[in-house]
Amino acid sequence: MSAIDSGIAVQRPRGAVFWGVVSLAIMAGFAAILLAMGRDPICPCGFVEFWHGAANDSGTSQHISDWYSLSHVIHGFLFYGAIHLFGRWRGRLVGLGAALAFAILVEGGWELLENSPFIIDRYRETTASDLYAGDSVLNSMSDIAFMALGFLIARVTPVWAVVAAAIAMELIALWVIRDNLTLNVLMIVWPLEAIKEWQAGR
């Protein structure tokens, strides 16, 4: 596959450093905004876990990783696929560093929206996540990092393997916590009482 066919160009070392700095600056900016919004820097519990396996408790979305981290990896898959298709459609190269920085910008925007009172209340009203109170800043930055990981994995992995991985992650999350990216979006946009009751174990 040629560079034009791929839609996203291989990044030169100098460009990689530049866009790496830009990406970190974007993340720092989002962290500052979230702090200004009143989000807790870390879990209010006062400690940090690398992995928090419980779902819908006071530690969910407060630590470095949890079951919802899988959704953010899938975000990276989707962003890479969208930019890849855009580059092919335009017939122009999109630099890998610039593409990743743009994906980080979009993901950071979602983190701001997700931690707004409107979305927090929406989650609590329409899903079984009635204890959800927003993310810690640490968790939001980790979510962006997991998205970037998914983006870079999609860069070097065959399409079939990326699709298979996304389906597997969705099914695993569905089985373990009765939630995943698909249900998350569905319940925010078009909540169904039957799904809410199933998620709550009723």
C-alpha cells in the first residue's frame, strides 16, 4: 500500500517530535480546563489505582484505567479510520503527527462535554450509572492516552484485526459490566428502559 493509498503519511523524526510536543500541550490545556471546571485531580478517595475493575461505584472513571478504557481504545480505532478515509478521499497525505494531534483535540473535547453537568445528569438519569459524578482529571487524561494508543495500534494493524479487536472489546465489556461503547452512545441518544433495567441487574 502506498502512502497516498493509506491516506496518512509516515512521520519524519523531526515532525514526530514537533507534533508530540503539540499533542502534549493540547492534553495539558484540557487538563487545565477540567481543573478550572472543578474536576478532582485524582480520585476523591485519595489514592490512585492503575486498574479499577469494579463498575458503577465511586471509583469508576476516577483512576488510570477501568473497563471503560476499552471504549477509548476503540475511539482511537474510529478516529484513525475516519482520517485514513478522509486522506484517501482527498487524495492528499495527512501527516501522522497532525492526524494524532487532531484526534487528541476531538477526544479532549469529548472529555470536556462528558464532564459537563448536562452529560453527567444525562448519564445518571438514562443509564444504570446512577453513581456517576464525572471523571477525575487523571482519568480524563488516561482516556485520551488510551485513545492515542488505539490510534497508533490501528496504524500498524490490518483492518480485519482492528475490527476483530473492537468487536471483542465490546463483547467483553458487555459481558463483564453490561455496558460498552455502543450501549453508552445508545443510552445517551435514545435511552431504553429495558436496557437500563438489564444493566442494573433487574
